[in-house]
Amino acid sequence: MQQDQVKAFNSKMQLADTLKERDAQLELNKKKKEILKGIETRHVGKELVELKEKNEQEKLKEQKDQEKRTRTHSKLRNNGMRLRLRSKDCSKNPKSRASWSRSRWLKS
């Protein structure tokens, strides 16, 4: 009978230890999840900052390209005006027909 009581006591102690270990593992898993969530939040934050920087760089590049296109367009327009004026002179002089046809080609 005393032996049965000892066995029951040992069994209860083992169950208590098992439950403590389980609680400790659950707490550890909870802390791991919190840490991983913090790491992920920081990582996402870094990605957002990098994306914002890239977007700003792309906007600046697009603005520079637009300014360059505008300058080129205005230069071409100015050159086109000059070529049109020259083409009127070329139509009077048959020797310079080649430059007149070139100016027509540049306009279109």
C-alpha cells in the first residue's frame, strides 16, 4: 500500500513537471513570435524606406529626362524654323534641292 502511494506521488510529480515544462515551452514560443514579429516589422519598415527612396530617385530622373526632352524639343523646333526658312531659299535655287528635301524630312 505504501508502495502504491509512492508510485502515485511520483506519478503526480512527473505530471506536474510535465505541465511546468509545457507552460515554459508555450511562454518561449510566445516570446519567439513576438521577437519575429518585431524583426519583420523592422524589415518591412526598412523596405518601405528603401522603396520611398527609389521612388524619389525615379521621380528626379523622370524630371531630368522630361527637362532634357523639353530642351531637345525646343532645339529641334528652333532648328526646324531655320530649316523652313532655308527651304524657301532652296526652292528658288535648284542647285540646293538636297538641303530642301532634307529639311522636309526633318520636319515630318
